[in-house]
Amino acid sequence: MVELTTLLRRAFALIMFNKVAALVAVVWVFAALRAGVAMEPSTQEPAWLTHTDSQAGLEISYPADWEVIVAEERLGPGTKWTPLILGEGELFKVAFRESGDVPWPGWYEVRVLANNDSLTLDAYWAGFDLSDLWDRSDSDSTLAGRSSKTWVRWRHDSLVREHLLVTSNRAIHILYDEHNSNDPAFENHKEVYEHMTSTFRVLPVSEPESAR
């Protein structure tokens, strides 16, 4: 009789435990749904946008939470240099900068340069100052389905990857960090830079309305 009573008590305790566990599970599910917590890991890819500039003759994708900075002409000799101002020989320049309060924002830059003498790729590249070239890193490459040059050089406190391709009257120069020990999110940024480069396209150049 004692053994039967003990078995009944244990069975009752097990039933009550299962009820409590089930109740806790139900409460957790409703709380998660109410708070908007995903029940399964998200597989959604980061959002990307496409920047197209028919006058510059380029198209490139960039993260949707980055800002696009288009350079403007220098207004006078006393104007302080910023990334928003065109430098010597630059026809167009656009930079993509990570938005938000981050310690070291991602930065990707595309420059369109004049090639008035219709120089070949090798001839144009020979005109670059490569005194700070990093470990003979220059090599032939392909960018946007065209022959190009790529190299790495030391700039300030980081290594910068650069790409160059030329058309009949223009040259396109792309720059982004190859390595930056100051950037805590560099590995993520490098993936972004490489993906942006893979999406880069050269477009036919259209004349501005004022030139027609």
C-alpha cells in the first residue's frame, strides 16, 4: 500500500511538472511574439542600393545604410579641402560612407579622371606616383569586365587597395582600405568593399543638359 501511494505521488508530481513546463513555454512564446522577437534566425540579406551616374559613366551597389557623397567643384583658392571637393584632374568623384555613430566608418571612393590623350592602361598607370607602393603589390586584373591594374600602397596609418581602368577619354580610380588596424569592424567592411567592387559597371557617358 505504501509503494502504491508513493507511485501515485510521483505520477502526480510528474504531471504537475509537465503542466508547469508547458505553461512556461506558452508564456515565453507569447512574450516573444509580443516583443517582436524572431523565433528563427533571420536569413535576410543586407539591403543594397544602386548608385548610377550617367554623366560620370558608372554604376555601383552600396549598403542601404551608407550615405552617398558626391564631390563638388572648388569654389575658390581659400576653400578648405574636404572629400566633397574635386581635386586636380578629377572630373567626378563619389564616396560612400557608413552612416551612424560608429568608431571607424567604412569608406569607399570612386574617382573619374581625365584621359585627354587617350593613354593606354599601362601608360596611364605609369603616371601614378607609386613611391609608397606596398611590397610590389601591383598586378594586372579585371574590373567591370575590362583590363585593369590593382595595387596596394601605404597611406598614413593604413594599407589602401586601388584599382585603375581606362576608357578612350577617361580613367576610373577606386580606393578602399586593404588593411586598417584602427577599424574594429574592418573584416566586415572589407567584405562590403569587395562586394561593391564586384558590382561596379562602366556606363556610356551622357552629356549634361547645359552642354547640349
